[in-house]
Amino acid sequence: MSPSLRRRAQCLGAVAVCAAGFLVAARAAQAAPVPAPAVVPKPVSTVTGRGTFHLTARASVVAGRGTGAVARALAATLRPATGYRLAVRGGAVHDGDIELVLADPGTLPPAGRAEGYQLSVTKRHVTLVAPTTHGLFNGVQTIRQLLPGRIVAAHRRSGPWTMPAVSITDYPRYQYRGYMIDIARHYRTPADVKRLIDIAATYKLDVLHLHLSDDQGFRVVINGFPRLTAIGGQGSVGTQGRTMDPGGFWTQADYRGVVAYAARHFVTVVPEVDSPSHNNAIEMSEYGDVDNPRLNGHPQDISCGFNTPPVWNYSTDVGYSGMCPDSDNTWAIYRAIIGQLSAMSPGPYYHLGGDEAHPFTNEQYAAFVNHENQIVQAFGKTPMGWADGYATVPGSTPPAGAVAESWLPGATDGAAAVQKGMKVVMAPADHAYLDQTLPNDDSGLGLSWACRQCDLDKAYDWDPGSFDGVPDSSVLGVEGALWSETTRTLGDVEYLTLPRLLAIAEVAWSPKADRSGPSSAAFADFVQRVAAQQSRFDAAGWRYYRSAEVPWPEA
């Protein structure tokens, strides 16, 4: 063991002293400024050193007590591109190794210890220290970004595999950092969603909000109600002149598989089945379900939308459907949905939707969501809802701890939620809706009702805690939302997502900065770091929009 490693090992009880020693040595060694590595989202603190770490075929991943799962995952992600064996073992640390330590490094504030980490890279070794396995996982994502972008390739690539000498202290600004994927308007397979989880986790997002049902489709099997998917899962929004695109649905085993895959990436799944509107697929499935013993034989009483009986509408229209709050059949259906999805989703939240419920009076809306709140809580979940209805309609009384998701530009709905004492997830449509159109783009993808030709600066230049009536203390987190009306393929989803999701990730993770427009120093720094991701996007095969704001390297 080298003297520096021995010294580090001797002070694991006071890792801050070791980190400080690295900083002193790094500063003393710097004769000229060394550029910070291009990590997204930007870490809290980065101190560059001198020299380069070389990952070679002799390297091992040294797993300290409690780090085995993360260490094995790290080795597994590095093996395909490098071709190295990368044994995962305990014991002594040798030159060229990567070591993971589960401990308090002493450099993190109390609020940062749940997900924070301390990473030190020298010419001889890499040491990652974090108080939790989630923090270690976040640090692993930084290690992967310090390596050449081709490290994410599925097949062997040529080296060298190097990292710059650096000391990084890092932790998130917000605990909820979400990516919402709508598989209702256009169906996505479990494999598609797992690939999107890979993208989200790479940039330290930790929530996958799954929009599982809408007017055009219901996407997960619910035991006892087979028509929900047999009928409700048959189509998607029509595009390119078609009245209906192909649909699909997941089995419960599929859903559990996605939840498990997300958990291995420290991503929590939040299921959403919208209510009391945005549910024409449910109405079309159950309106004629007269032989279902779980219903009273007259399920026509579930329909309170503008069309009775309900009719299929695979356009992008919204706000016309509605489930009746005074129907026992409505609640038999929703109780089964909420109970089964809650049982399969170990995270704390269930998203009940609650937006654009135009067929209802305030009294009807409040009666519906107040009843649904009780069911959600009875199944052990904290209710979430879109703030434009859930927090603003008179008579709606979200329970203590309930969360509102603010999407209206200007966050007036978020301000109403704060007045009710709620925490808020910020997803303003003019900044965080990833389905809005891109500049000078002829792909035909995206909508433009909230933000026409929204480039990377629009997703980056905002602050979640600066809206009138929504103090930073009330902000639980940030979410980028990808609605799927126009996205027929996985590549379409990736194209609208990248690179704008990186901006959402940085807004959610990195410290508050002056993001005052495309001419700001923060944005200039950000687009340089985004440009460095091109090789990563290409090696992974992710489709992305080549924003003119980014100085992409030559192909």
C-alpha cells in the first residue's frame, strides 16, 4: 500500500482530513489552472489536481464493507467497453485500483449525506466515499463521466481509459429529481423504459414518474378487470394521418421488472393513473363490463364525461372524459387500480393526476379527489396530484404530507399548493415539458402550446425556488415531463429528451446559480459540458437533438 493510501486508510474515521490533504496537495501542485472535468450535473465542489489515472487490465474494484452491490454494478458497466476482468474483491488497495468505502467522509453537510459522496482521483488510485449506497451510486455516475465517453459502449473499444486527477465533493440540491414518461398516449415497452432509466440515472435523476393511463390507453394489467388492457390497451394517439396508432400493455410481471430495474439504479417509480378526467380508456373498457362480478351489473353509471356513452378519441383532445364520483363501480375500479399498483411500487408516492377535469363542478371534483386521497392513504401511499386541480379547486383538501406537482407557467398552481401547506414538485411547462417543439427542427415531433421552439437554454435558465408564492423551502424537487402525443418510437422519445433532460438534471441537482439567460456564464459553462457528452450519446446509441447552442465536437 502506498503511503498516501495508508494515510487515507488510517483516517477513515475523519475522512475530511484526508480530503483536505488532497486539496492542499492539489493546489500546491498547480502551476497553471487545470480545467474542471465536464461532469453533468455540475458538482458542488471540484478541485483539479495534476496528473492522470490510468485504468488498466490489472485493476480491481475494491469493495469495502456494505459496498458489494454498487461495486459489482460499477465493474459490470466498465467491462464491456474495456474488455478488462475488473475483479471485485475486498482486502488491500493497490496502485491502479478503484476503491469504494461506505463511510461519512466528513465533507458533506447533514442534508447532503443521504445521497452525497466524496471522490478523489489521483495518478495512483480512485477512492469513492459516501455515507449511503445511494451516494456511492451517484459517485459511480461521476466516475463513468470522468472516463472517455466510449466507456458506455456495449462492445469492446480501444483505450486508453483515463481520468483526470480531481477531488469532488457533491450532493443534490433537491431530493426529488424526476423524469416523467407517458406510456399512455403512445405505448412504450418495458425494455424501452429501462433504456430511458439508464439515461436518467446517468445524470443522477432518482424518480421515474410513469403516466400509465389516459384517454387513449391503459397500460398495466389489473387483476379482476381484464378489459382495462384487453380493450383499453389496444391503441395510441393517431399520427401521420392515422386515426389510431398501435397500442400495447404490460403484465404485472413486466411492471415489477421495471420497478426492480429502477431500484437497482436508485430510481423510485411513482405510478400515475389520472382521475377524475383523462380516463376515457377506463370508461371505454368498463362501461359495458356487465358480467364482471366486482361490479354491480350496471357499470354505465361510471361515465360522467361529455360523451355518454363514451366514444374512442385517439386525437390529442383533453378534458372531455370523467368518472362519476357517486358511482360504487367507479370506486371498485379505482380501488383495484390503486391497491395493485401500490403493492407493486415500493416508493412512497401514488400520483392520482387530478388535472383538466372540465366535465365536473367544483363540488364533484372535490368529492372525487377527497375520496381517492383516503384510498391512496389506506394502501400506505402519500398522494400526489397535478396542482392545477388538486391544490386549486375549492373544497379539495389534500391530506397532510400530500404533494402537488406544479405545471402551469408562472407556477400559480404551485403557489396555491403552498397556501395549503403542501410541498411542491416543480415542472413548469414552459421550462420542464420535454415534449415541446425544438428550434429549426423538421422532425414533426413535439407540441407548442407551452413553449414554441424550446431550446436548451429554456430548460436550463430557471430556478425552482424563485417563483412568486413558491419559496425554495416548499420545493420538494423538479421534474422533466415527456408527454407522448407525437412520439411513436423510442428514438422519438430520446430525441425530445436529449440534451434537454440534462438541463433539468442540473437544475435539480446542482447549487443555485445565476442562470439568467443564454448569455450567462453558467449557461456557457453548461453547454461546454453538454458538448462533452456527445461521445457518450453516440457510444450508447442514444438519439439526440443537435442544439445550435451547444459547441458539439466535429463528428
